[in-house]
Amino acid sequence: MKIKTFAVLKEHLGEEFEMQSVVNIEQLKQALLHRNPKVAALLPSCRFAVEQAFINKETVFQGNETIYIIPPSSGG
């Protein structure tokens, strides 16, 4: 599956990369922490989406999706 990140996550993980053997958000979070532990404080408040829809922790990945990880943002 393809992973796309934004904002500060992009700095820690890269903008786009592939992952294998991840079936749900919890496993994805663990794989991301293994890739770079600095994202630990960010992941609990991130939103996850597949294609154009936000997903929840019960979502099971098929393996061919593009998963978007969107960190919290602020602006003015």
C-alpha cells in the first residue's frame, strides 16, 4: 500500500512511501513508530483516510490502497 503524509509528518517520515503487511490503523501506527520514533507524539491526533474518505480504527486494509495521514494543523 502507498502511504502519503503531510506537514510535519512529511519531515519525519517522507512524503510518500510503500508499506507491506499492515492490515489496520493500529498496525500502521506501530510501523510508523518503528520507522521514526519521533512521530509518537503526533500519531494520536492524526486523521487517517483511504482515497477520499476518513477511516476509523476498525477499518481493515486490502493492501492496494493509498492511505493519507493528516496531522493536526492550526492556522490564522
